[in-house]
Amino acid sequence: MTAILPGGVATEFWAGASERTAPLEKFLTPQQVADAVVKTLEMDDTCVARELVLRSIDDSDFSVKPA
């Protein structure tokens, strides 16, 4: 079993979800999330991914960004 924990995903969910405007251009795309899930499912049977944490490089949860 794998817990899939995506950050913000640019979907219609955000329309009216908050009084603030969501920066959809900085969010993950649904395709990026789907691709990561498929790759996880294709992993060798001897490897277990307990968590799949996905975040955009611009996600504000991270205080340090790669150079």
C-alpha cells in the first residue's frame, strides 16, 4: 500500500474553494501526478514505496529551492 500525497494540483477543485486565488500556474498538473503513480506501480516487487510525496518546485512548503 502506498500513500499518495500530492501538493496543489491544477484542477477545477480550486474554483471557488477559497476566497484567495490559487496560483494554478505553480501547481502540479494532473498528468504529472498520474505519471508518478504509474511509475510507482511499475516498480519491482522487491521495492515498497510507502509514501509518494509530490510537490511542485514552486510549492511554498519548501523553504530551500535548488539552484
